[in-house]
Amino acid sequence: QVQLVESGGGLVQPGGSLRLSCAASGSIFSIAAMGWYRQAPGKERELVAAITSGGSTYYADSVKGRFTISRDNAKKTVSLQMNSLKPEDTAVYYCKEELFQRDYWGQGTQVTVSS
């Protein structure tokens, strides 16, 4: 059974940084595509960044140049380094694993950007 556990969320001032981590278990992590999504109150969940098993990355336009996604296959983790945070980045951030055409989600971690 695939399990994903996010960590690293919290409250940060505008312009600050946070690093989110997602630990996976129960899967063949090295061949899975991984992604970070976020959902703000009253809005639909949106893709923020993704990384393939081969290390190719994708970023939403709103976070390009500020966020960096990375993975460590040995540790079965995927991380999201978030710099220059803005109030509009406030949301619950979710980790997703895509493996054999099935999606698995973590429980989410809250990120709040406010002064």
C-alpha cells in the first residue's frame, strides 16, 4: 500500500522560504512520477511542480524561478524548495505519486504566507 507523508509546512512572512518534503513508502518510488499540488480556500487544486522518474521537471508559471522540485530515490523522498514566497502561495500543499496509471495522495501540509 502506497503511503505519502508531507512535512515542512508552516507560517512564513512574504519573501521567506520553506522546504516541503514528502516521504513515500510501499511503492517502487524510483519509477514513479511525483508532483506537488496546492489548494487554496475556495479554489480548485492545481499542479505546482512535477518531476518524472528520469528527473525532468515541470513548473506552473506562477512559481517558475521561485520553487524547485527534487527527488531522492534512495530515500524515497520528493522535496519542494519554495523561495520568495508570496501571500498568494498560501494553500494546503499535497504530494502526489503516479505509478502504473494510479494516483496516490498525501494528507497535505498547510503553508501560510502572511506578515
